[in-house]
Amino acid sequence: QVQLIESGGGLVQTGGSLRLSCAVSGRTSGRFLVAWFRQVPGKEREFVASMRWSERTTYYGDSAKDRFTISRDNAKTTAYLQLLSLKPEDTAVYYCAAGVGVITSNVRNGAAYAYWGQGTQVTVSS
């Protein structure tokens, strides 16, 4: 089993920044992958970024390129999502997700992840 707990969301002005954290516990060995998704009420969940836990190989969604960065600490206990140059359209609940053995062609598919956190709200004011 894997447990994920997000934190770091909040209210920020346009152009501001936030760093989201996802505390990861449980079995993380093997082909473990951590991802960030976001969702606005009434809209589909959107892939933001993911990282292979051991190799630190990263993948990004179109909305994240050049502004968001996924990373993890050396102890492999926490995943981060650095959000820069935030825009009102970045407002959403951001979820941390994790899975094992997710193939590269499937990293953007939320259904590939077995574990999910409770989400953290990010609100960007104009």
C-alpha cells in the first residue's frame, strides 16, 4: 500500500508561485512513478507532470511546460511540484498520484495510477 498526502496549496496572485508537496509513504520500490494531476469542477482531470521515482525521469503535460517542475527529495519521501508564473486558468485542485509499472505511453492517463491523495486547492486571482 502507498499513502499520499498533499500540502502547499493556497491563494496566490497572477504571476506568483507555489510549491506543492506530496508526502509519500509505503512501498515505493521497483518501477514506482509519482504524478500530479489537476481538476476543475465540471471538467476532466488533466495530467500535469510525473516522475519515475528511481531514475528521476520526468514527463510534463502541455500546461506545465516551462512553468512547472516536478522533483523529489533524496530520501524519496516527498514529491514536489513547483508552480511558477501562475495564471488564473491554473486554478484547480491538484492531486498527487502514484503507480507501479506505468509504461511511458500511459503516464498521462489517470487510470494508470492506483493511489491518490486527497488533493490541495490552488487558486490564482487575477
